[in-house]
Amino acid sequence: MDELKKAFDGIRAEDRLKSSTAEFLEKEMRRRSLKQNRTAFRRFSVAFASAAVLFFSGMFAYRLYFTPFTYIDVDVNPSIEVILNRFDRVIDTYAYNADGEVILGKADIRNKNYNEAICILFDVIAQDGYALDDSLISVTLQTERQEKESIMLSDIESTVRQHHGTARLECFTIGGHVRDAAHCLNLSPAKYLAIQD
């Protein structure tokens, strides 16, 4: 305000004209400043909303990908659980015993399709000499998608037979309650059901 008065002091005009011009310029400066603030606020709001959408989309995608949907348990002597997401990709594994830990240490199956993962697992199991010709191999399947159950079971059985055609194979589905009860005892579902008989 003082700078405006100094600028107008050298100009000869009526005081009323000087005053109204100064008021007009001051209002115009406030209006422009307010407009800039609104524009900045709008830009910030848009950026914040975009970031929020990206964050929540990312969280949704993460949750969608990493939610367990299917459990495949393999029993030879190594006892292993393979956990799949809704896209039939391996998101986690679990070893019920030390032999299972050794196998999982050698088999890189994360993010693989279940068929590829089972193939890799049985390659490693065969290389380590666990599944011999007369071995009993038990595979259980528990899934949230009953419509895919028979297809998955058939795929798994076919994959295991390719690696161990002469082994005795038990391949069957179980309910979530069996899996939960087996886990409480740190047993694979097949071993748990064998103990129950």
C-alpha cells in the first residue's frame, strides 16, 4: 500500500481519483492473489485425489493378488504346502518338515502357475531321491472355487504321473475344516486323515 502511495505522489491528480485508483488496484491485486490461491488449491486437490486413487488401486491389486484361494499339499516324505491366489499363481509355500524345507530351498516356484510349480517341485523331489517307484504320493487340494476343483485335481494328477508313473498316487480334495485341523497339529491333511482312520 505504501509503495502505491509513493508511486502516485509524483502524479498530479485529484485526491479522490488517486484514492479510487489505489483502491481499484489493491482490489485487483487481492482478486488475482485469491484466483492464484484457488488455482493452486485445485491443482493440489487434483494431485491428491489422483494419488489417493493410485494408492487404493494399488492396495486393492495387492490384496487381490496376495489373498490365498487354493491350497495344494504334497506328501512324499517331504511334506509341503503350496498356496495359490485366485489367478492360480503360487503366493506362498510351507514346509511341514525339514525335508520339505530342503525341497522348497531348491525349488523356485513363487509366482508360477500351479502346474509349473508342481512340475518343478516333483523334479526336485525326484532329483533328491524321495519319490521312488514304489513310493506313496499323496496330494490334497482345498480351494474356494469348486467349479475348478476337478480340473485342477486332474491337472495335478497328470503332472505327478508324468514324473512318477509307477508310484502309488492318492489325489483328492478336502474341506477347509480338515486343512485347519491338520495345521493345528502341524500335519499335512493327508497325514492328518491317515491318523484319523
